Amino acid sequence: MLKRTALGLAIAFVVSGCSTPAQQQQVHAQYALPVAKSRFVVAQQTPAASPPRARQQAQQVHDYRQPSSVSPTIIREALLDEHQRWVGTPYVLGGNGRHGIDCSALMQHVFTEAFSLELPRTTEEQVQEGSRVSRSDLKAGDLIFFRPPGPYNHVGVYVGNGYFLHASTSQGVKLSRLDNVYWKRYYWQARRPMERTQLAQRVVLASEG
């Protein structure tokens, strides 16, 4: 995070437009999906009586898990798992753990834990990652950047259905609406660190790691 003044922090605390705890529970309930055992399993149809060569080829497909065979919907599920893991962790400028974390450090942890993908530490570096995408083309897994008043830029990750996961300065790690007046006003840009099929593939790999 870039250094900023205490005044900038005070403004962000007042106008961040964060939801109440009750609203937060409602948001999570909306996203709560049953975790099926087959969530990270790639479909494989290999009859028991298949010839040895056919079985071997099918096993190779299963082992390599072609990105196109993994549904991108698991990206959202992985991000919601990260929300469960980090929700309520307080915001601490420069923080990097359970006792306090800032927005860019949260993105580092989320992408490492969910996707086995390492991001740089600061928002200044993260905004250089991947390719730029338009706001109308946001997909789960895209990094979203904001330029609020004061000396701090802010970053979160898009989850889908208009929500993004971030470390709020006032309420800690939470889900927020992208169309919230505050976030809509200070929206800056979005970046796609990796194509969705590849990112979905990494969810499978991360779950096995």
C-alpha cells in the first residue's frame, strides 16, 4: 500500500458505505452453495471393460485436467471459501495476517490459497498484473482497483453478481456491492491476472496441494 495521511484514512472510514453485520450475513447466504464432493472432479467416463489403451488415454486426460474441462464457476466458489476464511479480519495498514491485514496483502493470500498464484505485495504492483478488462466484462477472479480520497489506492477481487471481496478499512474483510455509491464513485480499473479457464484449473491444483 502507498503511504497516505491520517486524514485520508478518516475520510475512508466515514464514507466507505459498508453494510451492517446483518446485511453481511444476508450477502453470504445468497452465495452459500452446497459443497458437493464432485466440485473439483473432472468428468471422466472410462468403462471398466475398456481396452487398456483407451483406459490409459482417459487417465492421461484426468491427470492433466485440461483447463477447458474445468468449469469457471468454481472460481466463485473458491473466492467464497476465502471469504469464509478471512471474514471479519480487521484492516491494519501493512498487516499481513489474521490479526490484521490490508487490502493488497489480502489479495496475495486469497490468490495463493485459492489459485496457487502469487501476486506482488502492493496495489501499485498488482495493478500491472495481467490484462485490463472493462467494468461491463467483469468476471469472478478479476482484480478491481479504486482511487478513494487521500493517499491510498484500494484493491479487491470480483466474486460475481455485483459483489467483490476486500479488506474494508472500517469493517475488515467482507463482501461489498460494486454499485455502492462510494465504490462506484471511486472505481478506477479492473485487471484479469489470468484467463478464467487457467484460473479455474488452478483451483483444482490448489485444492490438491
